[in-house]
Amino acid sequence: MDKRKISLADLYKEKMQQLSPGRQLIQDLMDATGRSEVTVRLWISGKFKPEPIIQNIIADTLGVDAASLFPINEHQ
């Protein structure tokens, strides 16, 4: 197998342009739902829940059950 030929400085620049896993999750949810970063962050924080159709889009995007992503909180 041939190894890549890249300088350490260029490799560093390449890695710095990549999104962190958390930031990538936010971007993926923004792309899937068409909602803003602020809205996605509000969902993640639990301050707001997306409407049911958006919950299903998020669940499909992540491959996770919607009910587990957005559990019903009896204290709300």
C-alpha cells in the first residue's frame, strides 16, 4: 500500500479544517432538517423539542428511535 505524501504542516491544516464529532452532529442535523444551528442546539439542550415529523427525520438520520431521543418529560 502506498503511503500519502504530505507535509506535517499540511496534514495539520487538513485536520484543523475537519469538524469535531459534536460539530459534525450539529451540521448533520441542520442539513437533514433545514433548521438553524441555534434551533438544533436548543433541541440538544432539551429546552425545546422539534415537532414530531422533524423528530422522525432526526431519528432516521441518526438511526436511533425517536422516542429515546426525545423522551416525554413528566415535569414539563
